[in-house]
Amino acid sequence: MLADCLARADGDHRAAYARYERRMRPFVALNQALATENPGGPASEESVERAKNALSLDG
């Protein structure tokens, strides 16, 4: 993902990192939320599926 963002940025690493952040943020946020959803127990299957599918390689 990072390599793709860097390749598309025409040498502008700041733009590449900003793009990477925008693309990764939903995935990271949903996966971090899994840790606190159900303290002492597993996260719901729905939350796990949503987190797994939050990353899009198109874009």
C-alpha cells in the first residue's frame, strides 16, 4: 500500500504519506476498536468482518 502511494506521488513523499494515511485510517480505526469492543471477551463477528473489509486496494 505504501509503495503504491509513493509510486503514484511523482516524487512528492508528503502527498504519498497523506494518501497512505487516508487509505489506511479506516482499517486501522476499526481494528483498534476491536480491542475495546468487548473487554474480557471476543469482538462480535460483525465487527471483525467490518474491520477485515475496511481496507481497499483500489485507490
